[in-house]
Amino acid sequence: MKTLLVPVARHTLLDSVLDTAVLTARRFGAGIEGFGLRPALAEYVPVDMVGGMTWVRDEETDLVEARDCGGLFTAAMERHGIARESADAGKNGPRYRWRPDAPPGDGFLAQHARLFNATVVGRPSSGEGAPRMTTLEAVLFESGRPLIIAPPNSPASIGETVVIAWNGSTETARAVAFAAPFLRAASRIEVLGVDAGMVPGPSAEEMAAALNREGLSAQGRTLAAGRRTVGEIFLTEAEAIGCDLLIKGAYTQSRLRQMIFGGATSHILAHAAMPVLMAH
């Protein structure tokens, strides 16, 4: 986990995003690249279908905001004592750099994220000024890389006690593979399964045994759902054992089905109070 990407925008979780990135960078001696995330400019956005009026985004305002984000990012890195990356600086400790010329749009973010071990974003919500779900989903589905999702409040640590929200799926197996650096550095690994949330595949106990064969120390257990949802069980159990990183494969069920009926991914994205490493 040596390279981290942080799209910087003015939202309510920006401090937590930057703090989460710094914690991860310190854990692995990683480099952090930040850039100003701004929406792609639509030529026209209709606002009055009767009168035919249109509104055009002010590109100069967007550019100024992106530069302001650079100031916020740089100030946060310096406040945390992270060194600026330079050609003659050592590559062993955490360091940062700012990309000032990033094109607008989530499409650029998804493509650029393919160069990094993980992208750090804020947990989306419907509240005003919250991180956008479209940003998270662009990276999740188009980058081929994992996300580290920062919780609403800045975490005190990341990756000491790791919980794998296991359901036997391809998506979760992929997330576990991406999380290998965290698993190797963790003090405790719990693999949790919920009987009602499993798909055809290995059990939580089998996944834990496989990790143990790789020289890790993992415990696996499968819980009965009872009257709780699968997502509720994962978060309740994770919080009970002091989890500071939850690993989850995203959208084993389709997004549309989860929007209508709910699902573990949707519940975790709405309620997780700890950092989440997620991959599809």
C-alpha cells in the first residue's frame, strides 16, 4: 500500500478523508497524491423548461475552488508533518504531492485511480455538503482498484483490528486480496460470515484457515442473522471488537436490487463508523 490517491473537494468529511489518508500513509510509508475534484462542465443545464432559460457553470470559479482545495490539502499534510515529495527526497517515509492540472469529472478520477494502490474518499450521504455517491461508484466500478472509505469522524487508527465481512463471493475475495498489506500488518483479524448473507462459496471459517496458511493469524465464525439484517450484524460485531478497518466486497447483489430491497453494502455505506476498504 505504497501509493494513495485523494480527490479533494469541499465536503463535510474532508478532514476525515485527509486524516485517514495520513494514517494509512504512515502505516506503510506511502506517498499521497491529491488533486482538486470538480464536476465535468455541462455545456447547458436547463433550469426553466417554460422560458427556455439555461445556466452555464462558471469554469473560472471551479478552477479557483480547485486551487483552494490544493491549499487545504497542503496545509493538512504539513500539519501532520508529512514531507513534500521531491526528486532528491527519500522514498521510505510518508510524503505528499499535489497535482494542479487535473481535468474535471469523476471519469478522470476513475481512470487516474488505476495507477494507485487505493483511493481515499469520504462516506457518501444524502446530507447537504456530503461526499457524492457518484464519486465513490466511479472509482469502485471503473478503476479496478480498491477504495478506502473514511468515516464521518476522523479515525484514531487504521488496520490494527481488521474485520472481513465475508459472504463467500468473488467481490469479497477480491477485496481481501487488495487488503493484503493491511492483513499482514494487523494485530487481529476476524473473518465474519452471516448465514443469511452467504452466496455459494467458502465459509468464513474456511477463509480464516486460508489466511492462516499464509502465515497470518485469523479467526473465522459464522453468525445467525435472526431478526437483524446482514449489514447490521457486520457493523455491530465490528464495533463490538474495536474494528478500525472493515473489509467488504461491494454489491454482490446488483445496485438496483440494493436500492429497492437494501443490502449489506448499502447499509455499510450508510452507517459505518470505521474506515472501510471496499472493492467490486
